[in-house]
Amino acid sequence: ERLYDSAEQEEHSLDLRDALRDYDASVAEDPSSRYVLRAKARARWLRERSEGDFAPLERLERVRRDPSAQADSRAVDALADALEKFPPGEVRIEARMFVAEAYATKLARPREAERELDALLDEPRTKTSGEGPIRAAAAAMLADIAMARGDAKAAEHAASRVASIDPQLPMRVARWARRRILERIAVV
């Protein structure tokens, strides 16, 4: 219990290497502890995001934990610049999504959001289970931005990039494109 509490405090203070060590140690020390499942889950989460010796995750977490950061263009731009130097992996994917969401919603900069979403969809695949939903959400956001500006081709391309993960998105985009054509015909 002491090791688990220590690991939680270390994770909270972004001493991520120490947190991982203590989560693992707490499991090894008492495999029947009531904290074993949580310790294993947190250790797995940290291990999946340990690329770059935790430096990228620390950078991302500092921004994510700041409630005003998503609306601060300097903070978002700095993270966007920094993530280009992150090694490929889960953290870079999550950082791209954070930056894209900030650009698309809080900062009203859809072109920059599109750039980040495209880059996210071009990221190499990882082995984690959380990647699929992030890619599907990125493609949906990219399609929504394209549909908002009336670009059917870009929306269809975004949807096709994740058709195997989210088969509903291509159907939604196709319905929108048909409706758009019918509206034009009705106007004529």
C-alpha cells in the first residue's frame, strides 16, 4: 500500500520513471493487495507511453493538466512544435489529438487542426488498444471540418482512411454528400 501511494504521488508530480518503478514494486511486494489491479493498469499505461524516456509524456501532461492551456494559443503552438521532435508512439498521437482539438474548438483555427489530424492519421500504428478510437475520432473531426467548408472530396478521403475502424463514418459522409447534391438540385 505504501509503494502504491508513493507511485501515485510520483505520477501526480510527473516523476514518471519512479512511479512506474513503484507501481511494479507494489505488485511484486504483495500480489494479493487490493491495489494490484490499479497498479498493473497504471504501470501498463506508463510503459506504453515511455518513449523518449518519459520526456514527451511529461511535456504533454504539463499542458493537459493546465485548465487554460487548450485556449492558450502560445501553449498549443509550443506543444505542436515540440511534438514534431517526439519519438513515434502513443504520446505523439495523443499530443497531436490534443493540439488538433484545441485548434478546432477553442482557437478556431481549422486549417491547423486539419494539418495535425492528417499527421495523426499518417502516424505509424502502435500496439495499444486505445489507438483505434483516437484515429477514428481524428478522422471524424477531419471529415467534419471538410464538410463544414463543403469539401466532399476531402470528407470522403478522411472517412476512407478509417473505414476499417469506424465503418459508420464513410456512410455518414456519403449521406451528407447525397443530401448536398439533392439540395443543389432542389435549388435549381
